[in-house]
Amino acid sequence: MIADKGYDSDSVIEKIEAVGAKVVIPPKSNRKNPRRYSKRMYKERNVIERFFARLKQWRGVATRYEKTIESYMAMVFIACAMLWLL
């Protein structure tokens, strides 16, 4: 799980590790014992966030005008395909 410094608490990290996921959360600057994390994987988080920001520019996706999940997912797939082509 990749998250920002706001999720750097021992309880959150313990829950993530209990599920068996890898924790990629940079430690806060005031942490006494900072733990290690993959800086390379954390940088990839930015790519995902920028993609969702561009996806939300599609008004139909952001406001969910479609009534059924099938038509909404079709709109999401169309928007993703258009973003991929651009």
C-alpha cells in the first residue's frame, strides 16, 4: 500500500502488515525511529494521482450521471481509452 505521510501511524501500519501488504509510507520528520521505505515505489504514486486527476476532468465520470453501474463503468473505460490515446 502506497500512501503519504498523513498515514504514518503505528496502528495503520500494523493493520496493513496484518493483511500481508507491503507498506510504502514515508515516515514523518518527527518520528524517533524512522523506518525504511522504497522511494522508487513512492514516486510512482504521483503517476497514479495525476491519472485520477485527469480522469476526473471528464464531467460524466466525476459526477456519475449514469444510473447503472454498467453504463458508468462504460464511461470510465471510454475516458481511460481517450486518455491513453492522448
